[in-house]
Amino acid sequence: MLSSRNRKTISGRFIVKKEPKIKPTVARRVIRRFHFLIGKRQIICSRLGVVLVSSDEEANKGCIETWVRNSKLQEKYDRGMKTQSQQLEKHLLKLRDISNTGVLVELLGYLMNEIYTKGGLKNYQMASTVGQDRNRGGDSSKVLIPWLRELGLKSQRDHGCDRGNPRRALEIGSLSSKNAISTCGIFDPVVRIDLNSTGEGISKQDFMDRPLPKHESERFDLISCSLVLNFVPTPQLRGEMLKRFSHFLKRGTDQAFLFVVLPRPCIDNSRHMSDQWFSEMMESLNYKKLRRHVTHKIIYYLFAVATRLPPKHIGGKFKLKPVVKDAAGMNNFAILL
Ligand SMILES: C[S@@+](CC[C@H](N)C(=O)[O-])C[C@H]1O[C@@H](n2cnc3c(N)ncnc32)[C@H](O)[C@@H]1O
């Protein structure tokens, strides 16, 4: 397990530092390993016919454990949970060669043990917080805020907030209440949610289970979805998430925004995605692309709700997953509407 570095006061009491100290290289390794395990788990589950219906890790754990109990392969699963073998690690790297159900279940136990018992998920959460620590330049809302200012949004503090209609933001997958989105003054309140909330001021909630707003006052002027879609396990669920956003954005204004951030390979190195494909998909959901920024590793998009009407042309060609480009080494990241 990664540990936070604690210091003592003069009287010997421990001062527990809220921000864990993890070297960026270690944080990157932890994040890479977690994504690797989640990706392999997805492949194993679809081969075994285990349906993962949520991006909530607790729910996925429940689905897997129920399936294992009903499959009469509990013994294999338990053996995997207890195993520390190089052989299983090699199998994970060559999953395509493995068809034996027993071995797949053992592998499932092996990686579930690493995710849950050995702290994979917890470390991932901690490493992600460090990865987006603003001192390391990782808070993606630092890209967003200048865009919003260019579009004329001013701090509510400086320009007097319309008490009856405050500018509200929803940050999905929030890891810190100190991100620019929370401190810029443009939004108040900022509602912060995360599946596995670790920080103060962040509610533990699956966006997919968030009750739909009943009144306009419950809707938002901005939804921030930074590095979350790539975390959602299936192309269908990613599409569901995109479709759900429109229910939460304010209507009747051309100043309701959606900020989406993705790892660059999801767009640039996927067989089923491209910048054009993603932009057209968003257009079909009635979003207009306002800004785009690309760095070595990350793509940032700012969309505005394009019309006042609810989306009409959802789906169409975006119900399919065609190969829009292909080359060796590409990935299969996709979103299905
Ligand atoms: C890689 S972290 C990104 C964090 C941060 N937004 C950033 O840009 O660095 C992804 C986060 O999204 C959260 N997440 C994924 N699916 C979610 C959902 N359906 N509802 C709420 N949070 C979700 C995960 O729990 C995880 O903490």
C-alpha cells in the first residue's frame, strides 16, 4: 500500500497530512497498472459472460462474486485470489491464447485480489489525486477557466451573483475541492461527486444513479467530466453517460457548457474514434464544439448545448462501432449511443 508521510508535533502527536506524497512516477505506475487490471477484467468478464453494468466498483465486485458463486467455480476463483504466480501474470499478457474457463476464473480471482485486497483501487484513487494535484499542473479545469472567461463568464463574487439564478457547476469524478473550477468564483455552488469519494466536500455518488432534476433550479450551467468517460467500463455505458448529461444542463440558455477531458489515445489512437467522429457524435446529441486543446497526453473539449430542443437524432451511425482508422498498436476505445 502507498502511505501518506506523517510528521510529529513537538509533543509527539502525529500531524496527518491530507495530501499524500507520492512521486509522480509512482503515481503514473499505479494508474497504469489499475487501468491494465480493469481492461483485462473487462475482457475476461465478456468471455465468461459476466455482465458489468456499472462503473461503480462495488457494484462490479458484487456482479462478479454472484456470478462466481452461481458458476460452481468458486474454488478456482479463490485459488486465483491466493496465488502470487508469474504464470498468471504471463497469462494476463496473453489472454487471447486462453480459452479454458477455469483458468479465466482463476485469473479473475487473481486480479480482483489485487484490486480489492491488495489496495489496487485505494492506491489508484490516491495516485489519481496526486496526478491531478494542481502543484503538478494536473488540474484540468485550469484549461477550462480561461475558456469560460473568453466566453464572457465572470466571477460571481466580483460581479454580484443573481441570487435567484446562481451559476451552478457539477464536477463528476471530482478528486479535490481546490480545483480551479471550485476556486475561480464563476460557479457557486460547485457540486462535486465521485464514485469512491475520498476528499472533503466531495459526495460519494454514481452520476448514473443521480436523480434527474425536477426543476430548472436543480440543473447546472456547467458539467465537468474530466478523465471519467475512459473510466466507464463499456462503450454502451459511456454513451449512456453522454446522453444523460443533457438532463442536467440548464435549458433555454446558450451558456450551458459541457467540459470533457479524455486521454489522447482514446481519440487519436483508437480504431473506433477520431476527433471528427467524436465531434459529430456530440453534434448528434445537440452539442456544439466551442474549444479543443490537445497536449501530448490529453484532449480537452468544451461544448455548449446547441439548441433549446431535447436531442432528436440520437444514435444513427453512432449506434455502431465502425473502424474509422486502423494501424498496428491502436486501441479499441469506443462510445456507442
Ligand atoms: C482518473 S479519475 C479523474 C479525476 C479527475 N476528474 C481528473 O481530471 O484528474 C476518474 C474518476 O472518475 C470517477 N468516476 C467514474 N465513473 C463515475 C461515475 N459514474 N460517477 C461518478 N464518478 C465516476 C472515478 O471514481 C474516478 O475517481
